[in-house]
Amino acid sequence: MNRPSAISLIGVPTDVGAGHRGASMGPEALRIAGIGQALAARGVDVRDCGNLAGPANPWQPPDAGYRHLVEVAEWNRLLMEASLRELRDGRMPVMLGGDHCLAIGSITAVARHCSATGKRLRVLWLDAHADFNTSQVTPSGNVHGMPVACLCGLGPDVLTRLGGDAPAIEPGQVRQIGVRSVDPEEKRLVRQYGLDIYDMRYIDEIGMKVVMEQALQGMDRHTHLHVSFDVDFLDPGIAPGVGTAVPGGPNYREAQLVMEMIADTGQLGSLDIVELNPALDERNRTAQLAVDLVESLFGKSTLMRG
């Protein structure tokens, strides 16, 4: 089984795409919770690239349906370039967010890298939300509710064509797990584009093990697996430090199983950790949980067997 041997942590301290302030402090909270040391203890070469420096959050109302579009585009461009540098250097980028709008940059970079190296891309989107809004659908204009739509070619050119071509990915490359909050018009778009969503009702009915087997089906050694881990994927009872908490998410055991089954594939190639909001957390508890789960992604097993 492949295990990542070299990881690059890329801090992206901005909440420019979010509806609450505070996700900009996420990278430091993850570092304080020991993410670098925890991954190094797994025998991985960890390089902390520090934080990217981008524009300040102007905290303005929407303009033509988007909040902070210029700033969102710049942060994503910076992240795309940083991620590509690490990928070309043979290293796995681990993005310490920041809000989920940043997945436009990280996944555009991975899609470009896969195109250049002949790999197939699979995206696992662990999130309470489908993030498939457009400016016509959402009155807030917050881009952290739009990254999947932008990656699939729906949105302003400055985001959909971040890597030059649009769309960056096809809906069929994405598997969304843990979804439990979708706007009515967003639901219509999701159905129209055929997104593969494993919502909490489905998880409750068939169990997380079967869901993960289905979501990971068809991958092989030519697959690059990108995991976009929004901390609000988790139930807020165990992960309170998020801006858009939705009750009824996966519990600790289910989340551990998700991470261990991803690790078992040996195909993890890149990772986002986003929407951690220390301003809403309790003594960095959510960051510590995120680090614990990320350790499992990199091979820490809770199993007695094996």
C-alpha cells in the first residue's frame, strides 16, 4: 500500500469566502493542535510552508451576486500556484484553511497536475453542505457555498477559469459525504448536474462502511484521491468550532472509519482542512479532533487487527 512520504503544509489564513469571521485563524489552531508533529510521528517528511499572504477581508456586502470576488480569486490563485509547486516537487499539499472557497484553488491545482501526469482524479467532499450554489441561487453571495459549482464550470470566469480551462473537473469525479443542508434551488442544480451525494439519511440507512465502499469504488493505482475535509462534516456535538454548524452529522466512530478506509486505499494525494473557526471553538477541541482524524488518514489505526 502507498503511504505519502512527503507532505507540505500550506496555511491559508482567510475567511474571505465565509459568512462568519474566524476561519482565518484555522491554520494556527491546527498548528497549535500539533498537526506537523502528529504527521511527522507517522514517519512522514513534513515541510511547513508557512502561511500564504493575500488580501485582507474587506467585509463588504455582495457586488453583482458575489462577496469579495477579487479577494477570493487572488487567494485561490496564490493557493493554486503553491499547491502546484509542491505537487511538481513530488510532495503532497495539505491545505490548512481558511474557508471552503479555497478548494477552488487547491483542486484546480490537483486537476492540472493529474492532467499533466495522466492520473485520474477522484474528489471526496466531506461536508454538511453540497457547496453547489451560484450567485442566482444564494442571496448571501458567500463564495464558500459555491466551490463545487465553480470547479464544475458554474460561476464567474475569474474562478471557473482559474487554471486556464473550464470546467476544472466534471461532476462525476466528485463524491460528497455527510451532506445534510442543501438550499431548494441548489438541490435542483445538484440533480441537474448529477452530483453523487451520500447524504446523512442514506448513511443512516445503509451505514458508513457501505457508503465509503461505494464512494471509493473504481479507484486504482492510477487514481489521485483528493480529500476536501470541511470540519462541519462532523456533528457539532463533537466539533463545535465551525461557522455553519448543522446538527446530525457523523459521530467520532463514523468519522474515524471514513478516514481509515481512505487510508486503506493508499491513493490519498492531497488534502484540504477547512472551515475550522477557533473563535467559536472550546479550548481548541475541534482542531485537536481534526488533527486526530487526519492522523488516521495517514495510517494511524484504531484497529487491534493488522
